[in-house]
Amino acid sequence: MNADLKYCFYLINAKNKCKETTAVKLAYYFAVNKDTIFRDVDFLNRYAPIYTKRGMFGGIFINDESRKNLFLYLSDNEEKLLKKLSANLDDTAKYYINNILNKYSKPRIGT
């Protein structure tokens, strides 16, 4: 499993248990440098509702409002089906199918 996804799952579990985690705790848990955690959290912030808060009572959090929609992506088979269906549609329908694919497809890491 990708390390970034492990962070997400760890944060979700931390949210359920103790409501927060810190970069130091994550660095210890994953046996990496604290700076690595911050870089990965910055990357994840593009795709997931993760945010950081500095100072006392700070840490790394998942936004409660968007947490419920965090992993609502199309499966690979659903994406393939929509792409096949869009081949036979007019331009307007293709436009809407492409919008759906862009909005609900899994983020491609490294692209």
C-alpha cells in the first residue's frame, strides 16, 4: 500500500480514537523523518481534506465535513465503462461524461 494512503488510514483511525495526531507521532509510527511527514501531508492535502494546525493543541487533522466523502471514487471498471459509453455519444454528452470522470476518478499519483 502506498505510504500516503497509510497516512490517510492512520489519520482516520486517529480521528476515531483520539481526534488528532502530530507529525512527531506519525514520524515515529512510520519510522521516517518529520520533514517527510510534512511533505507527504502537503501532497495529500491536494486530494484529501487533511489540514495542519500549529501551536498548542495543533497537529494533523482530517476535516470532519468532508471526511465522509474522502474515498468516494469510481472503481476502475466503472471508469472503463463510462469511457466506452462516451465513445458512442455526441459532444455534449461526452463533455458531461468527462466531467464525471474528472470529478470522481481516483487521483493518479505521479501524474
